[in-house]
Amino acid sequence: MGNILNGKEVAEALKQKLKVEVDELRKKGVVPTLSIVIVGDRADSAAYIKGAVKRCGEIGIECNVTELPQDLSQNEFIEVIHRQNADKKIHGIMIMRPLPSQISEDVVKYEISPAKDVDCFNPINVSKVMSGEEGGFAPCTPSAVMEILHHYGIDPKGKKTVIVGRSMVVGRPLAMMLLKENATITICHTRTINLAEETSRAEILIAAAGKIKMIKKDMVKEGAVVIDVGINFDENGRMCGDVDFDEVSPAAGMITPVPGGVGAVTSTVLAKHVIEACKMQS
Amino acid sequence: MGNILNGKEVAEALKQKLKVEVDELRKKGVVPTLSIVIVGDRADSAAYIKGAVKRCGEIGIECNVTELPQDLSQNEFIEVIHRQNADKKIHGIMIMRPLPSQISEDVVKYEISPAKDVDCFNPINVSKVMSGEEGGFAPCTPSAVMEILHHYGIDPKGKKTVIVGRSMVVGRPLAMMLLKENATITICHTRTINLAEETSRAEILIAAAGKIKMIKKDMVKEGAVVIDVGINFDENGRMCGDVDFDEVSPAAGMITPVPGGVGAVTSTVLAKHVIEACKMQS
């Protein structure tokens, strides 16, 4: 059985570090503050917000949730963002996506101040992730993957690292972040012809395809580090990842479970980004 | 002997297409115009500019070169860029890099209008390359690689495509552009442990490392498409690529020579971007 890469442990260790930083900021009279903006009702967003608010509270970060009506116009939405950009008490802004169809993400993404854009919505932060430039914010989920690797002392340098999935929220930015740490990167996706051939070469395998239990035992190299970014629900409503954990875990060297893996770290990474934003603005 | 992917032929075919487009624009009274901005003297830049001006002229694009003094301040440089952004007669702006040290590229890159940024300097265009969003400009060199593939009907879809080199002017943007066309992408670099193992898996191999003749015969799969982005000079001052052409060409299925390969296409791609910019602005 592979060793478990325990997301809760990673999040807990990071949380303790962040609490110290928040204490220092609060002693100087600065209260790190996150604004979460949601347009309309979405059950998945509501669950995410609940977790983020709880985690921020534990760390000492103030959290304001702005709930906006489903039929809000794009201009009204932009006004809200501009007001929050200008509000010196707000250090980080997280806009819940997807937005309703009358609000174009390709338009409004330019409106959030890059300095407050703690989940990498603004293209300026996307560009920084691609170039490896410091001082920006990567999306929280790939950042959570990097936190897990760092926590367990897994250095991707020179390692054959295979990512399954090429989304803008995980696969692509994660490829760039791992490249910055000198991994040899392969990006696979639905059009990859022999996926198993690619994945079984991986010393570090990242599953971020959004397809339930698609990574089987014969697709994984003995002893590999397996990071499962997937969040899916099986026919019994049980949460599971993109990796068939029961099959794969005996072969893997180290593996993240779902739940309790990457997903357990993202809200703490969000808190980390808010604190970084707060420090840059103070 | 592998078939030669002839850059001059690709450039010539593209040129004929672009001339028709320019004729149409000129009939409407619009003269597509490129501004090239250079600060100080650099022999390599001068050679590039000469080629670009010649090629643009053949296609019917007006070309203005602004030569600025080596000791120009950052603010003065930004003023020049802002003036050209506002000038309706200029459709594309190409800033020759590197800039002198008193001008920070990380600062001034935000100042060029993304709509006129025909060589992908502004982060907004970098972000569009990463996300695959339309309406931006990729850097000219990786775009030239894509032109060659398209011209010869080489579809990267599902192909094992290995890029050696991870620069922001070639390796990384090219990875994203090939990913958009559904290639399975591997990015290698100086820290890759067994480079030959990676490159010899490639159905399409792109050498963009900037290291003279580093790709040897035993690193290339029989029948592979080999694209050489390198421009180096040997001990006799002869231009050669990152691929050891004499050794590799008998094994390769198709291969670009140096000179006469990718480098022969870049200035025509630049012209293409100027025409696209002109159409978007007219």
C-alpha cells in the first residue's frame, strides 16, 4: 500500500504557519480580508464558500460574502468589482465561477485588480503563471498540489511528470508551475492516443481530467507519486477522484485520497493568497 | 533522406495570400503599417529589422523604424509607445528586445496596446496564448512553426510532440499552441534527466534549446517530423541549428534545414499579424 499524501495534514501545517502571520498583521492593526463575490445561487459554490469562510475564520482572516442577483447586468457586476478594487479594507477578491451567461468572463476578467485577484482570474496573473514571474497569484487548486509536494519533500526536478487534463484551472497552470520547478512535463488529454503508455511512464502522475476513476492500476508505474485532483460522485453519491484509489493505491509509492487530498488544501491556499495580497498592499 | 520542410516555400505561399489581403485593404484606402521600435544599436536586431522591412515591403505593408538612443529613460520610452498606441495610422508595433537595462521589460510590456502587439510582448496576449483564446497574437517564431506544420498538412492531433526548450519566446507558447491543436505535449529542458529517451519517443520533435547541433541521430525516432528552431553559428561562422542536420536528416521523415527553415518564415508571420491587427482596427 502506497503512503497516503494526507491533504488534511498539509492544510493543518500551512494553517498554523498562516495563523502566526495573521497575528503579526493584526498586531499592526491590519486585518487581512477576503471578499467572495457570487452571482445567483449554485449549490456547489455555496458548499465551497462555506468551507472557505470557515477556514479563513480559523486563521483569523475576515471574510465578506457579496451575494448578487442572478439577473445582474454585466455593467452592474463590473461596478461591484471596481468598488471592491478601490476598497482599501479588502485585500483579496474571489469571484465564484461560472458566472451567469449575461456576464462575459472574457470581458470581466480584466476588471478585477491583479493585486487582489487571489484565484488567478485576471490575464495578468495567468501570464505570470506562464512565465514563472513572481508577485502574482496562481489558481488555488494547482497551488494546493504544489503545497502537497513541498510538504512531503517531493522535488519534481528532472522527474517525468505527467498531467492528465489541460484545463485553465488545473492542467495548464500546473504544468507551468511544475516546469518552474524543473520537472519534465507531459500534458495528456482526451485526444491523447495511448494514454496508458504516457501515464505509466510518470514518476509523478497528476490526474485532473474530471472523469471518475479513469486512472486504473495498469496505467500507473510501480512506486509513482499519484496526485488526484478529481472531485466526482459515484452512483451512491460517494465522493471519489479521477483515480481508482482501491486499485491504484497498492502500486503507487505515494497517493492522495479523495476526499482528504488536494481538495482539503485549496481553501487554506486561498487564505495564504489573501495574506500575501494583504502584505503586498500594506 | 527525410523530406525537407522548406521554410522559403512556406513563406512564399503565405506571402502570396497576404499580398491579396493587402491589395483589398489598400483599395479601401487602408495601408497596413508596422512600427518597429529599437533602442540603441544591436547587430542582430539590425539584421532582423532589415529582413522584416524587406518582407513587409514585398507584401505591401508600410514599415516605420523608430531608432531611439541607448540611454533613453524608461519614461521617455513609455511616451513613445503611448504615442504609437494612439496613432491610428500604425496597426502593429514590434519592440526589439532585449531593451537596455534602464528600461524594465517587466514594466513596459504592459504599456503596448494588446491590439497592436504583433509579437506577444503584452501579458494579455501571453494569457491568450495560454488559454487558447482567439483575437490575440502569439510570438512570431512559434507561429512560424505552426505555419510550417499547416502548410505541409502535418496535423499534430494526438501526436507525441516533444519540445526541447522552455523559453517564453518559443518553448512555452509553442507548447500551448500545439496543445490547442490536440498534440500530446512533452516539454524538456536542461534539467531533463534522460533527454534522448524523451526525444526518441517524439513523432514531432521541436528543437528550441539554443544549443548548437545538440540533437543527434540516436535521439530521433525513425520517420519523425523534426523542426529546428535554433539559430547558432559554428566555428567557421556558418549558421546552423540545434539539430545536427547531416546526421539526423537521413533518419527523419521530414526536417527543416537551418537556414531556410523556421527562420525563413518568421518575418512573413510578422506581416500576417500586422494585417490581422489592421483588419481588427479598421
